[in-house]
Amino acid sequence: MNQQTDDDGRLRHLLTLDGLPAATIRGLLDRAQQLHASPAASHALRGMLAGTAVCTLFFEPSTRTRSSFQLAATRLGADVLNFDAATSSTSKGETAVDTFRNIEAMGVRGFVVRDRIDGAVAALASAARPGTALVNAGDGRSAHPTQGLLDMLTIRQAKGDRFEDLAVLIVGDIRHSRVARSDLHALRALGVRRIRACGPGSLLPDDDTLQGCEVFDDFDAALEGVDVVMMLRLQRERMQEGLIESIDGYHRDYGLGVERLRRAAADAIVLHPGPMNRGVEIDDAVADGPQSRILQQVANGVAVRMAILEAVLGR
């Protein structure tokens, strides 16, 4: 049996967008759009998860993802338990599985999990009791499915539902990016035929992550005519690891400024999962400019996460 779905195709967990049917993705986007467009509908759902406990089980820091999941669960009427790894028994050597099982034993049915380790959330899902649902809020380099979904919703709001007509460019540290992997899974599922990837060779994956993509090391060439530009955060430790020459050099070659953005389609939109390094991968004038949809992504995150919690936990 598929770990994510039951025999009827209903979502039991959301662990990855890899292999998730396009119909399921579109259904989640449709529901999220309804919730985003109608605050009244959102308010009417206050009883959806009444009496259900949801734990945000984060072993890594987070601002946007954790906060939006807390809001999403609260708006559905759930009781929200926030787990702080720094002050928990994990600091004393307790395993993540034991921590999970102890919280589950208290009657918690929903878990939103972030972990540094690839596959960590799937491992917890394997240990879960029937009726317990897990949502992957980012694990290792593998997946960040809710970010992928909110990115797709943001694109659809700006460009319509004909994903097959779009040219989409992902730029930056794709090698270490769980966001990029989830975006790629979603873009392929939704039928995007022209996917471009750009970054220094040291920050591009050496596996099959970019299979079917057009790969560039020249950012200016990659931008020509694209409809969507998805910028990725450059983690400062990549310079310490010797994977880039310098921050200034990275900005020169792969930073998105106003002049460079003119190479894209005139109505191109710019996305960024945050947190942003302003002046490194993206300039202020672009991040805060008319083509930016960065804050819209954040706003969409609440509706998307409501739709997911409703799908895996709703009666």
C-alpha cells in the first residue's frame, strides 16, 4: 500500500509530491484557492478539527512554515501543541521516534514535522498508529511538499491553469534544496514542459533531480523569455565549504536585479521561498517590486496548509 494514501486514494499523510497524481495536486490547489479567496468559508471551518490535537514537531528552526501551520490548524479549530526540540528530551538523547510515540500516546492525531535528516518524516509515518497523520514540513534535502504546493498556487493565480504553456526557471543552490525538489515534482506532475535550471556547477545536483530540465550556468541566457523565476536562498555555509568563490561573485553571476529580470517575459513573476539574502540572490528592487509574488507565497501558505490538514485529518 502506498504510504501516503489509503486504498480509496484518500491522503493519509503528505510526505512528498514525488509520484502524487496531478488530480490530487489540483484538488488540493482548488481547495486552497477556495479558502484563500473566501475568509468566510475559512471561518465556517472552525469546527472541522475541533477536539483534534495537532503537534508541530520541529527539529529545525522555522518562521514561515511553522507559523502558517499553527494558523492553519487554529483556523480549523484544532488544539495546537508546539514542540521545541531545544528544550525537549531529544537534547538528552531521546530518539525522534520515541519523542513522536510519546506525544502520540497523549492523543495527538496530527503531526507537522521538520527534520534535518532525509527520510525522517517517512520513518515516523511508518511508526504511526492507524488514524495518525503526518505532514512533511521539510526533511533534509529531500522534500518540502507544502512549499511546492503553495508555489504552484501562486503560479496559478498569476498565470492560470495551463501549466503546460509556461517556461519556469529555478535558480541557485538546487543541490541542497528540498524546495527545488518539491517544486520540480509538482511542475512535472502539472505538465510543465519547459523547465530550466541554473546555478554554478558546484551547486547543481549530480543525480537525476534535473532529468528533463534544460540546465544553464549562464543566468542571463537562462532568463530569456521565461514566465516564472524561482530564486533559491544561498546558504552562507556553501562559501565556507568552498562551493562558491565569494558572495560578491555569486551576486554578480546569479543575483537577480531589475536589469537582469528584463530578459524574462514582460509579465514574468518572481518567487522566493525565504528567508531571502537581499543583495546576494535577489536585489531589494526585485524582491519588493511589481513582479514579486514573494509575500503572496507566504499568504498562500496558510490556505494551502489548511487544505492539507483538512484532507488528512478532516472527518
